[in-house]
Amino acid sequence: MNQKIIGFIGGGNMGSAIIGGLISSGLSDKEHIIAADKTQAAVNRLKETFGIQTSTENIEVSSLADILFLAVKPNMFPTVIPEIRHHLKESSIIVSIAAGQSLEKIEDLFEHPIKLVRAMPNTPALVGASMSALCGNDHVSEEELHEVKQLFDSFGESEIISESLMDAVVGVSGSSPAYVYMFIEAMADAAVADGMPRSQAYKFAAQSVLGSAKMVLETGKHPGELKDMVCSPGGTTIEAVAVLEQMGLRTAVIEAQRACSQKSKDMSK
């Protein structure tokens, strides 16, 4: 992987997170990564932060990259893709990380056969803890798809899925860090109301969420079983759980997540 040129069009939060993950994991090095952004300020930031090659020209990056990440907003695809579509290496693999942009929709914009992987990471990539989903088109071999998976595994965990599940992925992992941050903030607010300093409240709340997630992943137990283990008869936890049920926590989460997935479906039309 070290000898392949990995290009990025777009160097915002997600593009930067991926670049940082690739370098810190040793899967690639700064000499083999090149990124383009539309502003000189963004280019300077990427160069100063990572020491990688940079450019303000998308064509330069697309013509050099063996694996090219499209790390721009979905509404930029109709502008960016026509600009670069005739300046790709013949064997290059295109990786899209945009929500609501189907393989077919992206293929249509390129107007000629390409090797394309659609991916959905999330912002915990910034701390090496992303959850990403991947699917490839018919021109991507199994070996090439697993090669791209290696890149995503360098800054978290990833799974290869059917494209039909990608909208569900947007709801359950792509956008869900925002829901979790709201939950942590609310927990901290309650602790502050009970007299705890805010900095401590955030630490207690965030570490509890982190530890609980780790319990789910490492024990293999059903979340409901783990919840029951905390709820002693007549105790404090079951009192809190009863209030959460009364206030409709589960329904709120399910409805919010499904609205998120539906928005992703609408964007792909």
C-alpha cells in the first residue's frame, strides 16, 4: 500500500481524519498522499498538519492518484466529477464518502466505466474510532475492495455491505455521533444541576458511554441483558430507566434515525 498514491479531493473534517488515520497507522506515508482543496488556506492547513503534497487543482490530484477519495459535499459532485473524469489513471479506484450518492448516480456523472467504491465513515475517524460501511461496483474486484477496506480499518472498523443497506448505515453510524453527543451533553447537564463541575460532568458522561459501548462489542451480550445487569430490584437505575421509557427514549431514537435514513434515500433520487 505504501507505494500507491492516495489522492483526496477535499480536505475538510472527514478527509483530514482519513489522511491522519492512514499516516498514524503506517498504512501509507506523507510522501504518497496528495490532496486538493479549493482554497489556499485549506491547502496550507493540510500541508502544515500532515506534511503531504497539496494542490488547488483537482485535475493534478486525479491524474496522479491510484486510489482517489472524493471527500467533497454531495452537491459538489456535478461540478467536480466532470472536471476530473477524463484525467484519471486507467486502473485508479474512486472512493466516494458522500451521503445519498448511489453507485449508479456517481457512475452516470463519470460517463465511462470506472472502479468505484461507495463508503460511509463517521467523524470518530478523527480519533481512530470510525465505523465505516463499504460497497463496490461491478468493476471493483474482491481483492481491490478489501484493499480499500484496509484503508478504512486504519482509522477504525469497517464492514462490506450491500448497497441496499447504505441508507440504514447513514442513520445508525454515519449521523449517529450527533445523537450520542446530545445524550452525553444531556447527561452532563443533569450532573451539573446536581452540583458537579461541568468539566468533570462531561468526563463522567463520555467515559460511561465509551465503556458501555465497549461492553456491547467485547462481551457479545444483548444490550438488553447488559441493561438488566445494572438494574437492581428497587434500585436507582431502574428508576431512571422507567422515566426514560415514560418519556419515549426508544421511540425518539428510532423515529429520528429512520428520518435520517429517509433523508439519505431522498438525496439519492
